[in-house]
Amino acid sequence: MTELIEVARHLLGLAMASHWLLLILFAAALIDAVFPVVPSEGMVITAGMAAAAGHQNLPLVIAVAMAGSVIGESICYFLGRGSGPALHRWMKRQERRQQLYEKVSAALHSRGGLILMTVRYIPGARMVATLTAGATRYSFKKFIVFTFAGVTIAYTYVALLGYLGGDAFAHDQLKGLAFSLSLAAVIGLVVETSRRIVVKRRAMKVTGA
């Protein structure tokens, strides 16, 4: 076990000092926006730690992650715009997707800015929201503005988690990564729990009325 931990530390150190880290980060953020199977947050945290160690530049890390995400989400938008009826049929295959599609579709045109900025914090919802925005012909100019604002906040926060973890555990990068990932998970859990409580209370008020 000790040997495995040392190997992990060595690999993490190599990744943080690699000249390819920013390119990999860009690709991860782009792919995550289109196919949410690559957790780009972990890459951003690692890059933030690399910045704390002096291997990377923190503003550049944030900018690269933002660029990848904005491009990826724009791709999703145009995929949705070009496949409206087909997208609707795909959404109907799962009840949860269908419900999310209907909610997002209705909310986009009433409070689109807030939806596009906050939907990335709901697991699996970002891709549905960006596809729906395209399918419902939501203004692309507004889409870009709110998406840019959303990724700026999201990736600044995640990169800072990595930076703080790397700074606090400069003597042990593996512990720093574990700390940053754990902190991100706890904050995400608190946000999601709070959101569900608010939604439940609103539903109870509507039922009571």
C-alpha cells in the first residue's frame, strides 16, 4: 500500500509539472460539456494545485478551463438547434430526462440567465439545459453571455479549491488533492441538499395553497 501511495504521489507530481496539463484540461472541460463522462472538476483542481506549486499560472488555468467549457456547451447548443424533434424523442426515453427537459424548456424563457448559470451545479443537468436551449431557439447571444458568466464563477471556485489545497499541503500533494476533492464534494452536497429542501418547501406551499 505504501508503495502504491508513493507511485500515486510521483504520478501526481509529474502531471502537475507537465507542459501538457493545460491542453488536457482544455480537452477535459470541452468533453465534459458535451459528454458528461469526464469529470473536468478534478482536472481543474489538479491544475489549481499545480499553480500553488509554481508549475502553472492560476488565471491561465481558469481561462483554459473556461474556454473548453464554453466551446463544449456551444457545441451542445447547436446540436440541440439542429435536432429539435429527434432530441425531444430522445428525452422521452427516460422519465427523468423528459421531466428535466420540460422544466428547463419552461424556465429558460422566463429566467434563462439564472438557469444557464446554475444548472452546471445539478448533476447531469448541464447537457440537457444546453441541448434544450438550442432546441427551443433560445437566443445564442444571451446563451453565450450567461454561459460565460456561469463557467467563470464555477471554474474560478474549483481552481481556487485546488490552489488552497496545494498551498495548505505543499509538503504532500496527494493529501492536498484529497483535501480539495473532499472539500468540493462537501460543498456540492450542501448546495444540492439546500436546493432540494427549497424545492420541497415550494412544492409543499403550492400543495397547501
